[in-house]
Amino acid sequence: MSEQLTRMLERVAEQAPPSHLGTDALLQAGRGRVRRRRAVGLGSGVGALAVAGAIWLGLGDPLGAPEVSPASVTWEVDEPTTLTLVDRDGPDDVSSVVVTRTVTGSEASLVVDGEQETVAGTTTGFGAELYAGERASVLVWRQPDAAEGAQVVPAAPGFGEIGAAEADGGLWYAVFHEPAHVPQDLLFHGGGAVWTAGGEVAETAVVAHGGVERTVFSLSGLGLGGVVTEGVDLVPQGDAVVGVDRSPWWRGGDERDWVLARLPQEAAQARLVTDAPGTHVGGGTVVDTVPLGDSTFALASRPAAPGSGQVYGPDLQWSADGQEWHDRDGEVVSSGGLAGVDLLGDGEQLRAARAGVPLEPLADLGDGLWAWQERDREAVVLVARTPDSHPTAELQPIVRWTSMDSAPVSIAPQFVAEESTVEVAGEELQAMLLDLGDEQLVGAASVNSLVTEGTVQVLGGPSIEPALGEIGEVRVSAAEGVDHWAIWTDAATPGVVDGPGLTAIQLDDDTWSLVARLPGGDADPVLVPREADMTVEQPLGATSESGGTRWWALTLQAPGRDDLREVISGLDTDGDGETDLPLDLLMPAS
């Protein structure tokens, strides 16, 4: 198959032109919004309405040579000629434009907001005829044969429409809903070339990555640059264009998200990052920039993820030396916090680095949890896959308090220095930076206290919710293969127990609920009283099994006792009469 035929078929396969986004807009871009934004082109219909300054209309001869001179667009006649460019009903806006050209001059009759005005034409420095009225302006020019489209620069805020005159398809016009607007030039493109009516031919180059390829251009005389798609998209320095390419069905029909940016001349490399709010964590792809005119250009792509509206769009950062990185506004990306961390790879191969220095992974946290620490072992980066069923849940680290004898494990939000959402291989993950000091990260939980019945989901393995019978409002969550487990009555203040353990929660002045995760073995657990002369009727409580682990629960009446440990020592789990699981208390927040 010839390359020309291949390109024609790719166009049929919905290779639509992209949109142009500034920094703020791109920071809010989901992939679904990218798709909507890229459909900004207009067809070749005569007199089509325009919604932006970047307009391309009509089909010329792409094989013809560009005519590069102001004279090539000048409207000339051998005898007086009158053409109606706009004629529509309605008192609002520009409802009528009629132009008359003689050998020696021209004028236009404009009807704007129901009022008629006659305006003399003047020939611009780039050859087009301009009618600058008090309420609107009109530009008329002869379209070059080689041009596939035209664009007025700079675009006016009140731009209205552009098209070909019905009576003379080679004569084009643009209407501006702005008085006395004086354009700087006309921009044409065709056959991969870009040029101006004023006589400048753009330098062009190709940027490509991952099967996505685009032609970029620079017009140094006008300080303009951009990308050629099915039209011409002007890209100011520091801005980017985003889009989605779909390969033809015979190539698999796969989609790729891509981002193309116009960067400063000193930018030698660019890296693909996500535009998730508050973070610059990305997938690690680094590409070389292409110098062109007064700028450089870079393009990077990634496989498009399913659920297009649920992921953040791609973005680029740049570097002059591969060490210090800048965002597209030129600001240095901080080397501290999540903003200085790059996530590389995906799944089991996920790894992290800060400022190019690899971080040391923490092992044995379970499935869907990743963590790395600095070489000083204080700062830790935690990344987690949280349940989709709880979109408002917050990620909370579970820390072992190595510096304290009591409360050996706890959910510890006070260690969180920075948190954000990151994207890895098209999947949104929660992430945070922890300042642990001497403590140890052992896991994480997804905590949702904003719903009617709060939830605490221990992460790191398949979920376990033990069947514990009637124990009041007490809830327990665990995960297969994970030693620690959570117990709570208020999801905002859960307690965490490390491995087998016995915990009591006071429900009211007289009532306590006791829950235990039992060690291995099949002996029935027995309550051990605090004093030898105390007697406890046995057996008490209910034993169940869930997730390969045995659990025990009991609701106990203890009137007048503010601390159940005054009467209960713990549980004997092996039948020797000694306390194997000492009783601990969880005090709910008041």
C-alpha cells in the first residue's frame, strides 16, 4: 500500500484536528474533554460561521506552488463589479455586506444591528482590501490556488465569519464584529507548506512519538508558530495542543493520547507528565525537542486509557540539561514533595525517582500499594489503588509507632506532608508524601467518613469483612494477606491492630463490644479475668472464620466500669490458662 493511500485512509479513520489549550485550561483537561475540544475545524461550506480565530476553509490544489507576494491576493477587476458577501434576515449583528470594486477603488455597504454604513476600501500592506467601519470590519482577498485554507492574524476578539463569495469562489472574505480592526497578515497552508500573504514562507519540521506524527511551523517574522493538522493551529510559546489519535481498523484501531507543546529555545528535552491538580508525577517518557525558528517543539504520546472522562490529560515539562525541569510557564518544578517525584513503568514494575535519583522501594505492603523512601529513610512516597466504590474516600497511611511501647500501630494522618492524585498507565491513583521520622509505614487504608455509614477499607489485598454477630455499631475491616486490621464505630477515628489482638470499644456506660483476631490453631478462646479470685462463665462470645482467619466477638455488660481492663486481662487462645491476647481499648472520639 502506498504511503499516500495510507495517509488518505488514516484521514477517513477520524484523524480530527486538535484544540489549542493554555496552561490553566490544560490543568483541568480530562481525556473526554480533550476529545470535545479537538473538534474545532469547519468544513468547506461557503460562508460558514466561525467560532474561533483559527479558521480553515475550502480545498485548493495541494500540489501547486505557493504564491508568495502581496500582489497574489489583491482583488483586481477590469470593470466595475458588485458582490454580495453576506445577506441574511435579522436586525442583530452583521446582516448585509455588499462590496463594489472598480479599476481605481472600492467601497462596501455594511448593515450592522439594523444600521447601514458605507465604508471606503483601503489596500493593506499584505495586499488584501480592508473596509474598517464604525461597527464592523470586512477583509476581502483573492485566495491563492495552492491554499487549502486561510487564517487572519491576529485573530480579532469579535471575529464573525470567513468564507468564499458565492458569485466568485476565488474571492474570500472575513467579517469582524469589531470596528476599525486592522489585521497584520493572512496565513495560508497547503501541501504541508505554510506561508503569508505578506511574503514569508514558514520553516517546517516533523515531531513524532509512539506512532503520532505532526508537522510544526515557525514564522519568525511574525513571531508565530504552531502545528499543521487539517488546518493550522497557532500555538503561543508555552502553550500546548492535546488530542487523541486512533489508528485505522486494519492496524488495530488503538487510541493514543498526545500532547504537543511550543517551548523556549533552550529546551533540549521534554517529558510526559499528567496534569492532575497539584502534582507533576508522570510516566517517565522523555523526548528530544525539535528546534525551529525562535522556539523548540516537542510531542509525546501514551496509550489512551478506558473511561475517557476519568483520567487527567497529558502535559509536558522541559529541561535544558536533563536535571532541572520546568513547567510550560517556565517555572522550575520543585524538587520537594510529590512535585519532584516521577513514577516510571506500571504494575509490578512501578518505580520512583526524584530529580533523577531512584528511591528505595518498601516491600511487602500487599497488592495495590507501592511505597519508596529517600536514602535518609525519613521521607516516604506512598501510592495506592483505592476502591472505586468510594470516590470521596481519603487515603490514610498505617504506621507502626516504633518509638512508643503503647499503640504500636495507628492510622497516622499527622505524618502526611503532601497529597495528590497521580496517573500511572492511564489509571488514577492516590499518592502522598510522608515525613515519618523514626516510625515505619506498614500499609494504608481508604477512609470515607462523609457517607451515612462511614467505611474504612484496609488496602493491600482482597477485602475481608468478618461476620461478627451482634456487637452494636462496631465495624471491622481486614484484607487477605495483610497483618493489620481496622476497628471503629466512627470511620473518621478508626483504630488499627497489628496481627492477632483483642480490642474493646465502650458503647455506653454499661456495655462493651470486644473483637479479636485470633492466632492459628483451633482452640476455643477463653476470657481471662484480671484477678485470680474472679470467675467468668465460659465459654463466651462467638467464633467465625473469614479470609482464612478466625475471629471472635462478644458484647459484655460491665456496669460501673470505665476501664474494662480492671476486670478483664485478655484472651487465652491455646488452652493453657494464660493470657495470649492482652485486652486493648479503643476510645472513640467524643
